Amino acid sequence: MAATPKVVILAGGRGSRLAEETDLKPKPMVEIGGRPILWHIMKIYSHYGFNEFIICVGYKGYLIKEFFANYYMHVSDVTFNLTKNETVVHRSEAEPWTVTVIDTGLETMTGGRLRRIRDHLGNDDFFLTYGDGVADVNVPAILDVHRSNKRLTTMTAVRAPGRFGALQIDDDRVTAFVEKPPGDGSWINGGFMMMNPRVLDLIADDSTALELDTLSNLAGLGELNVHLHHGFWQAMDTLRDRRVLEELWASGRAPWKVW
């Protein structure tokens, strides 16, 4: 029986287009409804039974480490006996997560971050996503597509405005990338990928960009599956994006809240 896949989250970038927030914290720690967007992403995977995470940090990564170091206490009802220096936990709502946080360097590119965690991945296929986007994506469907097509990588494609680079899709695989085409409605990389660890052989060093280098190479080799997602998807690149997500959460109708 195949091992339950680990979930790798790229959380090391600066998030310069969200500088009002990211001057003080890494973008994955920017909050939606009082919880970091990183937590929301992990809850999506956890809902489907994927609870082992590897988080690649860089910029202000210590804040992500501190979040998980204190998480159990933050979600628990606790009595502190100061005289005896005792702590009693009455009830905890902590998720059944195993979280490995790896410092992958301050200036390392996305592909390079993945290369740096090679020793933590083993030989099994793993999920991969970015620490700044949420969706009501069917994670087991990605796994099914990946295992049935037996290519090195499966990418979830989503519809989005033309400010993103687009994908050329032929049947069930990605054949090329097109940089920022005009107009709306093109298919783009929505994250929520699955990879075979042999992909890491295509990553040269810290300067390798996952999107421009590795994924483009995989497309050229015919090794990039596509899973088309027709539902909700939203990246948090700007303050406007964050406001959209906050309003959805406050309304009680956040589409990515599948748990």
C-alpha cells in the first residue's frame, strides 16, 4: 500500500506586493478571520486526511516556527497554577498535524527551496502548494489524476484574469506556459500540485525557479499532468485580495472552508 503523501508548502517569499502586512510577517502568516492563510491551506488538506506537512520557510521564518511552537496552547482551555508552576490542559482543539519547518534560505527561489528539503521527502510522491492561495479543490481527485497518468507532476489549473501567466493544455497534460496573455479566462497554475521526487533531479540549485524553470521543463518533456478545477480559487497577492478573502470568511460562506 502506498504511503499517505506528505504536503509541502512553499512559505519563504517576501510577499512584496502585500508590503503593508509583510513588513512585519511572512505572507503565509497574514491572517484571514484571525488565522494565518497558511492555517487555512493546511485545513484544506487535513480535511481529506493529509496531516503531515513540510513547510519551506525563509523570510521571517522564525514567526512560522513560533506559531506552531505555541499552537497547542493557543487552541486549548488551560488552568495555570502559578504557585505550583503547574499547567493543566482541560480541552484542546489542536489538529492531528505533524509539521516540519525547514529554513530554506532567505534568497532561495521556489525550485531551490524544494531541492533543499530533499532529505525530508523520501521516495514517495508528495503534494506541493504555495502558502498564499486557497480553493475548494478536491485534493483526492488530484491524487487520482496523478496516479492514473503516471507522469512526474500533476498541476491544478484554474481560471483567472489575464494578469497571470497562462497554460497551454492538450488533452490531459500541460504543453507550454504563456506569460501574462491579454484578457481573462485563461487557465493558470493554481498551485495544489503533486510531484514525484524524481522532479528534484531537474532542479539545479538555489537559483532555480519552480514555475519558469522546472515546470516549464516538465511541460516540454510531456511530464506535466493537469487537473482542471472549475470551482473557487483565490491567491492573496494584494491588500484587495486579502479584503476579498476576509469578506468571504466574515460572511460565513468562504468556499474554501470544506472542513
